Amino acid sequence: MSNTAGKRKASSLQPFSDNSRREKRLFSPRHASYGWVLVSVLGLTTILSYGTTQYLFGTLVIPVSDTFHWNRASVSIVYSVSLLLAGLLGVPVGYLVDRYGARLLMTLGSLLGGLTLFGLASAHAAWQFALLWVGGMGVAMALFLYPVTFTVITIWFGQGRGKAFAVLTFLGGLASPIFFPLAGALLPIMGWRSMLFLFGGLHLVISVPLHGLLLRRAPPRKEPQREHEQQTHSLLYGEGVPARQAFFAFLAFHLARCEKKERAEPSAVLMAARRNMAGMLGSISESGMMGSGLSAVR
């Protein structure tokens, strides 16, 4: 009897031990270590992406207005429309990330961003500048800003995802203290056109190779239903306090920045979930439109 009971107990515990072994394989040290490599890479490219889009535009308003004899309100409208376009593209971009992966889209986005900056530097009329910034940079921002980078982190991290989000958001926040003074120093020295050529070259030399060579799909996951429930609980309720703190700190960070600067940024947490279960977190438009939603994971 005792042997039979022992066998039954062992068999009942077998599924749990199997699940534990599967989770260890899924979140192996090698897997997690490469995830942190991606956090570092995306942190660097996020600094460049935000620094040459949202933080660059403020330094361009006056020189572009003087060059094309355009009032500053009209120049600012161009930026707002580009943000609106980037936000509207969030849903189709989320579908494409789910289908093709972030590597292709972020590489194309960085390539488009660099070429768009080259085109902006060569613009000879106000309508050319407006068309390039809205059509080129608006699409590029939809491809390489936080919505896509956060999807990569979501896919690569299970445990420790809150820390990864916090580190990436911190690194991305360095774009402002780096590019505001940098653009302000370069503008009187080389002019806005040469500065845009320089920043466009940075996209092609830094972001395109990093996205194209280092981004990759995470290893395939087993038991998607169980894993989806665990990851959603981890993001919203935390593996303890750190994940929950990172989640709400991210929201507070963007709301405070939007209120302080009175401008928008396409900062949504768009995460691919099963087939199109995506949401937005943060601020999206300078004219007062703010969207927030439940982030999900694939």
C-alpha cells in the first residue's frame, strides 16, 4: 500500500516537475544573457531614435521657419501630424512585428529614418520638408520607437521583464540630456542642414547594423496559454514589487513629461499578443490626445 501511494504521489507531481524543467529551458541563463544584450543594443538605438526625432525637432523650428519663411505654428503642426501618423500605424505595425519579427521592421525603420534626414537636409521648399517629415519620419517613428522595442523585451524576457523595461526606459530617457545640448551646440557651428546629414549618417552607421545583425527572434515557447497567463500576471501584478513599480513608473514618467513639455510623443506599449492582442500605454499626441490600454504579451 505504501509503495502504491508513493507511486501515485510521484506521478501526480510529475507534471509540475516537467513544467519546471520546461520553464528552466525557456529562461535559461544563455537565453536571459542574450536578452540583456538586446536591452543594451535597443537602449543605444532608442537614444538615437528619440534624439533625432522628437528631441531634434525642437531645435529645428526656428531655423526651418527662417529658411522657408514659415511661421512657427505651421512648423509645429508638421511634427504633430507625424506623431499622429506614427500612432495610427501602431496597429498594422504590431501585426507586422507579430508576423515578421522586429528585426526586419526596426532595420527598415532606421534605414528610412536615416534617408529621411538626408532628404530633409536637401529640402528646398516648405512643402518638401513637411512631406518628408510626416511621410518619412512619421513611418520611421512607428517602426523604431518604444512600441516595437518593448515588444522585443516582452518576447525575450519572462522573469526579470520588469527590470528590463526599467533599464530600457532609463536608457531611452538619456536621449534628451544628450541630444538637446548636442543639437544646440552643432546648430550654430554647422547649420541645420549639415546637422541633419550627420544625424542621418548615425542612423545608417549605428542603428541599421545593430538592428539588422543583433536582433533575432526568441526561441520558440511551449505551453503558450499557461505562459501567456503567467507573463500577463508578471507584467501587471509583478513578480514581487519591481515589475509593478516599473510598470507604473513608466506610466508616470510619460504623463509627467507630456504635462511638462506640452507636447506629444508616440509612446505606447504595443505588445504583440497571440494574434493582435495589443494595447497602448502612455501619451500619443501633442494636441491633448492620450491613449492608454492594457499591455499584452505574445
